[in-house]
Amino acid sequence: MKEQSKMQREFNMQINRQIIVYQNIIEGFNTVIPVLGKFSNKVINVRFVNALKEANTVNGIIFSIEDGKFLKVSQMTNKSYTSPITQRHVYLDNARYLQLVISDVGRLQLNETLDNLHDSVYQLNVYINHCMKEIDTYDQFENDLTALIQCIKNFEEKHSITIRDFHLSLKYYFKKF
């Protein structure tokens, strides 16, 4: 098996860490379900957030209410890492919002809110699967990128900057009309 490049190791590290964060957020969403049931047709306030905190078993997950109608689920323990290539901090996407469906009289609508929660979990699972496929196709990406760079170099060697600039400027000019 071919040894991974630095870029591939960095990519795999970032994607694998992002997958862990999303899996933890899904676990956080699963914590929300029974608490939502207890607050069905009730006003959402600080008691709701306190109930979520008490029910939470996922390390690093925190809950907050924003604008009175969004539940923010944040993964705080795995939200960043230090890049082995650049030695800089890389921040990951570490939060998702659940839209709480609130009635005209300010009470939680359980079924509609659960539909939103299931949609959010589904989207996170789709993204996790997408990320896993991206890891599997990285070698092909590097091969295609190398071929593209070589093609560009061949094109630049074959055609002077004069004709390339002339062609591109005219193409831009005619696209405006």
C-alpha cells in the first residue's frame, strides 16, 4: 500500500475528527428526544435547558437556547486540533441548531420539533457518509490533481502568455453582452 502524503494525513485527520464531532452532536440530539417529550405543549425556558443538562450523558456537549426558538447543540471538547503541517489551530464545525416549533401561544409543538430533529440527524449522517467516501477517494483525487497540473504546464509551454491573455480577455468581453 502506498504511503500517505502529508496532505493526505492532514485531510484524514481533519475529516476523522469532524466525523467524531458530528457523531457526538447526534448523540446530543438523542439526549434531547426524551426531554422534548416532557416539555410538549409547554413554554420553553431555563427549565428546559436545565433538564437537557441533567439528561446529557455525552462528554463535551452543551445546550443553549437562541432567539427563543433554536436549540444549539455544541461539541466543545473536540472542536479544534493543531495541524501537524502548519502548526496552526484548525477549528471544526462543532454546532448544530434545532428549530423548535413554537405555537402562537408560545408552547412547544412536539411532533413538528421531532420532525426537525430527525431531519437534522439525517443530514449529519449523510455528511458523515460523504466524508467517509472522501477519505476513500483521496488517492484518486491526488492522481487527478497531478494530471491536471501537468496538463496546465503542457498548455502553458505550448501557448505563449500573449495568446492566452488575448483569448481570455476577449472571451470575458463577449460574455458580458
